[in-house]
Amino acid sequence: MRATGVTTEAVEVVDLSTRTPTLMRRTVELPTERAFHVIDVTDECHALLALSGVRDGHLSVFTPHTTCAVKINERETCFLEDFRLFMEKLVPPDAYYRHDDFEIRDPATLASTAEEEPINGHAHIKQMLLGSSSETIPVVDGALGLGTWQRVMFIELDQARARRVTVQVEGWR
């Protein structure tokens, strides 16, 4: 059965045989100030893309932290506050989480001692619900394929810490 009302665009075939493959990456340090600190990294993405000279390919943003997320959405203050409040209601930081109960946790799974391990079961669950340590954006004709209001945002879900993201662009010049 065919979908009705669906419009398809022409498929563009790009001849890459005369172009140079390129890969460039940059790590960006992000000191966060609090739980649910949102840092817009879109400008860093644009800067690396311009530096790389890539015309067609893709750009990825990745964080190696398990209590953070990278998301694409609108950076609008009221929306971000609504989202923070929704996540706090859905996954309250003061609820009981087995992850935070060191009496029942397997010591082999602890990254550090109980004294060093933060009480952050809520942050791990929020990250799993957001489901994203990375985002990938197409690069077409030297521009990021973001929508009008879309921004690439790093979201701290735990507490103030030194964090980082890796921005990588791959494609052809």
C-alpha cells in the first residue's frame, strides 16, 4: 500500500571520483555548572565544518559520558525549562534507585568506591530515556542540514563536572 500525500524529492547523485576524502575531528571541553545545564555546540560544529572544507558528507557530535546527552532541538528558554521540569517529574532525583544502593550493588560493577561514586541513578535513567550520546547531521554543499530552528545541544543530566564532546566531520572536499 502506498502512502498518500507523501512527496518525494529527486535523488541526487554526487560524483566523488574527483574529490578528496577528508576526516577532521575536534574535542571540545565543556565545564558544566549544574544538573540540566544545556550547552549549545552548534557554533563549534559550523566552525569545524568550515575548517575542514567538506562539501558533502556528515558531521557527528558524540559525548563519552553516561549521564549526559547530545540532542538536536530548538534552543528556546521556555521549552528547555518545560523539558527540565518534565524530566524531573518523570525521573525525580530524590526517588529510590537501586543503582544508588551500595548495599545491593555488585562491587565488581562499581567504577570507584562508594565514597567517590555519585548518587546519580536518576541521571542514568534520564540519559537512557533521551537515548542519545550522539547526533549525526548531513553535510550538503558545505552546509549542515539542520532545520531553521534546530541547534545541537549537549545536556548535563547529573551535576557540575568537566565534560567533553567530540565533533567529527567526514566527507569530500
